[in-house]
Amino acid sequence: MPARRPTPSPPTSSKRKPTPLRELVRETVSIPTAAYLEGAVVRHLRRFAAERGLDCSLDRFGNVHIEYRRGRRSRNRRPLVLGAHMDHPGFVVTAVKGRRLTLEFRGGISAEYGKGEQLRIYPVDGSAESHDGAGAATGVALVTSVEGVSRVRGGPRRLTGGKATLEQGGTARVGDLALWDVPECRFRGEIVHARQCDDLIGAVSVLATLDRLAAAGADGHVVGLFTRAEEVGLCGASAAARARLLPEDAVAIAVETSSKAAGRADQGGGPIIRVGDAVHIFSPRVTEWMTALAQQLACDHGGFAYQRRLMDGGTTEATSYDLYGYETGAACVALGNYHNAGPRGRVAAETVHLGDLEGLVQLFGRMAAEMPRFQRSLPALKRRFDDLGREAAPLLRSTAKAFRQGPPPDNSSARSTRQMTRPPSSLELALE
Ligand SMILES: [Zn+2]
């Protein structure tokens, strides 16, 4: 009888390796989705959470909350909520007559796009879904005409719907998704070309953060919030914030892909700390904290780069969270071919840079780890200004005496004073 070997210890979550980023990208961005038709993404998120033993729940509006919580509870460790939306602009089939389809467009793109483009049809119930959630099209259709409306008289028309003809052999039903026939996901070097980067790449950044925390078994409290119907007006996020479904003491970060052209941001220049959007700005304390952590990362790893931008090309869910009183910041990566608007009036895959995405995940990891010190972040900045004021005071006082006595000093003496004295502080502030 062979000697019994010692029983190996049962596998623990900390033994699991994090999923490679490219794999997470491919399996997430390829899932067909549109506003109010995010079911396939929801199924993917549930599988993701179950595989990692993470709590996953749906709120009454269908937004998905995935929670990672480990370590000691403390008043200072506020939950970090990372929110991304699950939908993307696309058509929905509203009528089928033989091979003639009537379509409604949910999302924002100019009505100059669409006519003559090819679409792929996906059943909304996932009946053609493979086991990993990737969609299989049941048909291909050609857009024969489009409809659009202007927000202002004589202004640019936005696509609202159209007609299409189903190719022989395909099937379509009312309620199906009809999405642009562009690459679902393709890597060219470090650039991801995908039909739905916005905002499934944002969702990937949140998933990768949760995945790495779970694999490391690190202390932290992070909630991934995956919202619905953003492309038709920030609906899921607003409903959740209005109903106070985020933890009351959350620091909420809205995560997006945002037009690089409209935001004047560089693709490949690193993740973007988003100061505001087209209508609003977010918590200065959160923005300052994120910037300080990005600076730390840049010091720790020579290759880490980041950008700090307003990104006022559109409106983000952060505006909802902030207006409903949550302490809010925002982050994004620079997006090419925003909303599939490619060059020369043709639709195209959207693009993001994998390095920007990796940087975003690293920044979120650092934020999760540093959350217990968040409360002290603004006092730290105030201390720097305190030092500035205190150190500058003697020189200001002594030079101010000249203003009270004798003839007014001429400019040349003021210049020489500046040249003779060292800067009042060695603090590294970018002063303008
Ligand atoms: Zn969008």
C-alpha cells in the first residue's frame, strides 16, 4: 500500500493569479450592449464575481454592485466606489416586416453617419450567446436610410433611427440589438480597436482593480458600480444616486473613456485625472488626492505617466454623484473615434491605449490602498500653503516697510530685491 501523501492545503483566493489585462479586455468589450439592453454585460459581471467569490448584487434599477471588502473596519477607511457604465450607443430593432427593419438609435452620433453602413443583429435574451458571454450575430443588415433631429433650429442633426434591410439567411426580432459591423476587439500593438470601448473599457478598469485586490488578498473596501443607460442621459447613475444606493460615506469615482480630441488629451500619455466635464467640476479634495497619488506612482516607477484634464467634450456620471452630495472625482482614458465616429463620415471601431488602461488600474490600486489616509489629504496640501505663507512672511514684511515711508520705490529696486533673495520656499508648487 503506497504511503499517504499529506493532503495539500485547499486553494485559496490568494493563490489565484490576476487575469491578464488583454484577456479581461477581450472578454468584456466584445459583449453586445446598448442602453436598457445591458443584460449580457450583467451576466458577464455576475460570472466574474462568482469566479472570485465577490459579493454581487443588482439594485432595483438593474445597476450591478460588486463589492470587495477585507481587513479591519475603521471610520477612516471610506468605501471607494468605482463606477462605469455598461451601455454603448447602438440601434435597437423596433419593427420587422419581412427583411425590412425599422430601427431606433440610442446614443449620440451625428446623422451624417449611418447610411450605407452594415449592422450585426444580436438577440437581446442572450439566446445566441456563447458560454463566456460573447455574442453571436443572427444576421447582418444594411442601413438604407437614417433619421435625425437637431437640438437647436438649423443645428447639427443627431441620429435617432433608420431603416435597414436584412441580408438573406439572417433573422431579427423586435427588441434585438443592431450594432455597427466593425471589429468587436482587435489589438494592434498597444492600441485596442473595439466597437464598444465606451464604456466597457471603463468597466474593465474596475474589474481589473477588483481582480488584483482579490488575487492579492489585500486590505481594502472597493465597490464596483456598473450602471445602465448612460448614453441616453446618465439614467442608471442618476437613479442610483437619487435613491441613495451608494454607501453614504463613499468616495465615488466615475470612470469613462472620453473623446481625446474634445478633451485635448493624448492617447498613450497615461490615465487622465478628470477635473470636471462639459457642465460641472468635481471635488477639489478628491482631484488633489488622485493627483498626489499619481505623482507618487510616477516617482516610484519611472515609466508611470498621467494627465490632468477637464475633458469637457461630454458629461459624465460624476456630475450626478456630485450633485446628489457624494464626494466625487473622475478618471478616464483618452478615446479615439468617439462613439464610433470614424474619419470621412464612416463608422469605425473606437480606440484606447492599453498603457493608459494599465496606468488607470495602477492608480485605482493605489487609491484603494491609500483610502485610510484620504481624510488627511487636504490638510497636507493646506500645510504646504501654510509653510509658504510662514516662510514668505519676514521678506514680505520687510519689503512692505518701503511702501509706508519715503518716496515710492521704482521698478528697478523691486527687480533687484527679487534677484537678491532666494525664492521664499523650496516647496515644489507649480505656481502661475
Ligand atoms: Zn458615450
